[in-house]
Amino acid sequence: MINDIFVDVKERMAKALDHYRQEVSTVRTGRASSNILDLIKVDYYGTMTALNNMANVSVPEAQLIVVQPFDPTSLESIERAILNSDLGLTPNNDGNVIRLNIPSLTEERRKEFVKIVHKMIEDGRVAIRNIRRDVNDHLKKMEKDGDLSEDNLKRALDNVQETTDEFIKELNALQEMKEKELMI
């Protein structure tokens, strides 16, 4: 029963880590990356559709992203969605594909992005700590109901804390890596 709880904790924390890893990967660095377009939704015949589900996104050069829609009639919708996103990119539509030139980041813009990454990572830490709190409350309730001995409770709480520390350490490493990427 306790093992099921630990498996659940690790799964929930891993999902939270994956979510924030994905979110941080969308933060623009000075290099072109197709990941920065992952969160863009396009109004496609009245349905909000993920850009990467309706177009081929490639990075032919370090400073260029090319978006080639599967349906050429959706070109304008994609262009509008990119313009309306807060990425600060200006699409160049040639009638067949959209080219996005990735300008070099200014020092000021880099610092803004570092702050955004800090906030994302802090949100991730909070999410992981909330999972820990929920599980700890559940374990304490089990002990109170007599389903768990005091010694087993102590061991379980220590185990949950170790798992929490592991995932927070991974988030911190992710933050460091992204900051290095941004400040290059």
C-alpha cells in the first residue's frame, strides 16, 4: 500500500517536471528552435489547433525557422497566430511557407527571459511541494486512522522528502542549463 503511494508520488512529480521542462523549452534563446512554437494555437476553421499539428516546422539555419503548413489555405491563420503570440517574432509569408528570422537577443531581453525562467522554475518547485504536502497529509491521516505505525510514518515522510529533493534538484539543474543557454 505504501509502495503504491510512493509510485504515485514519483509519477505525479515526474509529470510536473516534464510539464515545466516543456514550458522552459519554449523560452526563446538566441538560437532558432522549433520548440518555441510548441505552445502556439492557430484558429483553424473555428477550432484552436496546435501549430505543430498543422504544419511542418524546421530549423534550416541557426537564426531561421521555417513553417510549412500541410494545408496552404491555413497560411494566413498561422501567420496571425505567430504575430499574436508574445514571442516577439515577425513572420515573413512568401505564399508557400512562413519564415521566422530569430534576431539576436539584447542583454536586456536576455535578463527578461532569465526572470521568466526563474518564475517558471519556481512554479515547478511549488507544484512539487504541493504534491509532497498532499501525500504527507494522506500519510498522517493513515497513521491517525491506525493504518500506519508511527515508525513507518516517519520512514514514509523521509522517503517522500528525498523524492521531493530529487525532483527539485532536477528543476534547479534545468534552470541553470537554460540560464547558461540564454546568457551565451
